[in-house]
Amino acid sequence: MASTTPNKAILLLEDGTTIYGHSFGKKGIATGEICFNTGMTGYQEVFTDPSYYGQVLIMNNAHIGNYGVKDVDVESGGVKVKAIIGRNLEEKFSRFMAGGSLHEYLEEQNIVAIDCVDTRALVAHIRTKGAMNCIVSSDELDVDVLKKKLKEVPSMDGLELASVVSTADTYELGDPNSKVKIAVLDFGVKKNILNCLVERGAHVKVYNAKTDFATLQEFNPSGYFISNGPGDPAPMDYAVKTVKQILETGKPLFGICLGHQLLALANDIPTFKMHHGHRGLNHPVKNIITGKSEITTQNHGFGVDPEAVKANKNIEITHVNLNDNSIEGIRMKNKKAFSVQYHPEATPGPHDSRYLFDQFIEMIHS
């Protein structure tokens, strides 16, 4: 259990901003790119989302941890964020089904955290100044020492991380006798994306990020799924090559988040690093095809170049973000291929967009 007298902790940003708070979770030092999530619930799913690998996460809601943790509320094999920043990270929890407290969970997962931070003021600062590297420490409190350590942290811009979080071994899910066989390229896939495919009767085979196209073909899939994941898509030439080869088959392809960016790159549409990204479970998106709006779950710090998308005669925009008009979905006019920047599996979040999995399965059957 945590001490009744909390240890001090420090948060130091790349721009020199220094914030003091209390230590939570593991005592130590962690570095990464700072970002924020606006969700009130679903913190365990957020912490275990592989797309957050390499990042230090601000949870903007005032209380995080108040319903404890549970083994099933995960999106991968463990916590993927590098560190957590909160206003009130709660050790006491109310959910009787919970298996333990957030503090115990973060200790087990070796995750450094800091609380008693004015997270709303910090989020406002990041929204103004943009994403940047930071360091969280409950071990070393000398600012000059931490500044030296922070200078050694690489920028997220140009950093390839998808292959780091990808599965080492190929595995299968769903009914092996299903006529719908989907090859999944795992760049950091969430468990509930796979669940959404299996629930629709698919036999899913999940491959390491750097699996070559010939190996994927051996499964004789009826469709391909390109997953979400962390880092910058621009240096992922190996993945872009594979996506291009998949497109040449004419078989259906569906991409989410990083998969959306890779489909764009495969069509010679560049990506760019966003000022501070989109993360949370309340982002409004408009479906251009139907005219309907959706409340979506998002987690990305990179986007696709809107001018290049509009100039590409083979690409149609299907979804746009109603907050900033960024592109949230595309489809190819000459192929059975489409993608969205947000997360339709929505764990956590509303299920407004799960129809996209149905469209993918229908595309396979057509």
C-alpha cells in the first residue's frame, strides 16, 4: 500500500516548465512525449493501448482510479504508457468486482506516476505550446540532472515504434472453419479490435508488423486489416510496401489509426505531426457519405495531409473531424480499401462507429 506520507515527485517539460507533485505507482524516472486524454472513464483500457507506447499521459479528469482495476479491462498484455500524470490518482476504489487498486497495479507494471498536479492548467499549456518531451521522476529531484536526462530523449517525430509493440508470434482467433479469413498486420493492435472482427464470424490470423506479403498470402485471406499503433508512420517503408502489395490483390482492406496513415502513404499521401494530437472518447466526426455525426474515440498524434488527399483522384474523403476539419476517414475509388483515423471499437467510448466493422465484413462477402 502507498505510504500515508506521499513521496515528492517532479514533472519537467522540454520547455523548462517544472511542476511538483506526489509520487504514485512505482518510484523511479520515466521519459517520453507528453500528451493528454479527456476521458472520464476507461483509464485501464487507455493505459494498456499500445498506441500510447513512448508517451507520458495526462489524464484530464479530476479523479482516476476510483473504480480500481480488473484483469479483463485491458487492450494488451500490459501498460504501454511510459508514465501517468493526474490530479487525483485514487488508491481507494468502489467497484466490488475490481481486483485491486490503481496504485498496486502501476507498481506491478513498473509505471511511474505523479499526482496532485493541476492537470487542466497543464493541458491548457500543452494545447498552446504543443506536444513535447518530458520527464517524470520520484527518484531524482535535482532539476539540473533531470534536464540533462531529458535532452537525451528522442523526438517522436521520425520515431518508428510499431515494430517494438507488435506480436513476436503469429496467433489465430475465431472459428477456423469460417469463410471469412482476415490477415491482421499488428502494429500495436488492441484486443477489442480483434474481438469486433471475431464477433462478426471472422477467422483472424495476427502477424508481426514486419511480416512479408508472401507469408500473408499463405493464409489465403479474404481480407486484410491494418492496425493501429504508436510512433511516426513516415519511416515505416516496410509497412507501406506491404500495404501496396495488398492493394494490388484487389482484396478488401480496412485500416484504423496508424493503418489509416499507412493506407494514405501507400497512395503517396504524406503524413504530418499534429500540434498536440487527438486523444479521448468524445470527439465529434461527420460521415460525409451519410451526413450523420458520430462521437468517437481517438488516439493519434499524426495525421494525413488534407491537401494531398483532396488532390488524389483515387481517394475519396469519407469522414472529417468537426472540431478542426482534419481528415478522419478515406476510401479508394478503384479498390476495396478504406480506413479511419479514429477507433471504432471504442474501448473505452461510445459505439457509434462499430458499423465500420460490419461494412468491412460486407465488403468481403460482396
